[in-house]
Amino acid sequence: MGLLQRVKQDLKAGWASLRYGVAQATNRAMVETELLQLRRELRKLDGRFGDLSRDIGERAVELQERNVMTEQILSDFEIVRGAEQARELKLQRAKLLAEMEDAKAQS
């Protein structure tokens, strides 16, 4: 009987260890999936920011080539709107980076 009980106890311990390992692997996979999604969103934001920066620069050069005064360029509706959008994208980027750090801390 003692041998049978030890085998039974070892099987229970092994089963518990296996379940724990599976839970850890599942948790890690979920964290990695979340990080991949956040990285994809970050790349999208960076792309949008780059496009927006290019558009603002092109608009500023266009106005400068038309000999528009610097004060008017800085107060141009498209440039101001673009700058506001750029600020918003930077805030979103900072939020995503914070979420990524939180996800990394969970693992």
C-alpha cells in the first residue's frame, strides 16, 4: 500500500506541476500577443505621425515659396491643425508605451 500511495501522490504532484506550467505558458503567450498588438498600433501611430509631419513641412515650404510671412505660416490653419494632431498622436504614443511597460511587468 505504501508504494501505491507514493505513486498516487507523485502523479498528483506531477499533474499539479503540469497544470502550473501550462498556466504559465498560457499567461506568457497572452502577454506576448498583447505586446505584438501594441507594437503594431505603435507602428501605425509612428507612420501617421511621419505622414503628418511631412504634410506640415510641405505646407510650410509651399507657403514660404509663396513669400508668406513667417507669422502667417505659423498661424496657417492647416499647420496649426496638423500640429494639434501631432500632439494628440504623441499622447497616444506615450499611452501605448505605458501599456507596453505594464504588459512587460506582468510577465
